[in-house]
Amino acid sequence: MSEEEKKKIAIFHGEAKIGEIIGSLAQIQLRPEDFSSPVRLQMALSRIYDALLKTIEKGPRKKYVAEVRFKDSLENPVVIAVDLGETPPPFGKRDVKARILIEIYE
């Protein structure tokens, strides 16, 4: 089998919303496991506090991101984020279309 025969490609279409975030605040996340016990929640809050302190020390840096939403092959909703860098993207609107290419290979 050739390399081309060993891979599968899926293309999805969705929507993206362009927005701005403070780069170092992207580390601030609460995950489901953070609510599994009081100790885990305290650890998560400490992690968030440390990230906030680092942001204050270094100063805020703005980044542009796209929140991309689409449905997979089983009609499950999928949401991903795409880092667009520190310069404004060349789009006239905040709501744009997205094409998602997934290549599966060994």
C-alpha cells in the first residue's frame, strides 16, 4: 500500500468567532476533575491565582483566537480554539466560516 492509501481525510464545515484574550490568562481553566473534591478545588484556585500573579508581573499581552464550532461525523458538537497570533486577523467580521481538515495516518 502506498502512503496515500494508508491515510484517511475528513473535512468538516463550521463557524468561528474571533475574539481577544490576554495570552497568559489562557492557562486559567477549571476542569471537571477540579470539582471532584475540596482539595482539588483548592489546588485549582491556587493554580489560577499563580497565573493571575504572573500576568500582573509580566504585563498583559493580547492575543487573537478563534473559537471554532462544528459537528463531527456522529453529530456530536465539537469546540476548539485556534491561536491567531498577536496581530489582528484580516477579517472584516468577528463571525466567520471555518473548514476543518482531519488527516488520519500511521
